[in-house]
Amino acid sequence: MGMTIVYVVVSLVICLAYFTAVDHYLMESQGLDYWYLFRK
């Protein structure tokens, strides 16, 4: 059970890092910022 939690946490970290990289790429190339939607 403990290893399953570790795998889930690692997967979430990887997904978050990937999402952040994609968001940064879009922001650099097209001036889009996903997080701007939450700053209003």
C-alpha cells in the first residue's frame, strides 16, 4: 500500500511539472497564460 502512495505522488509531480512546462511554452510563444484565469 505504501508503494502505491509513492507512485501516485511521483505521478502527480511529473504531471504538474509537465503542465507547468506546457504553460510556460504557451505563455512564451503565444502570450497565453492559463493561470491568468485564476488571477481575475
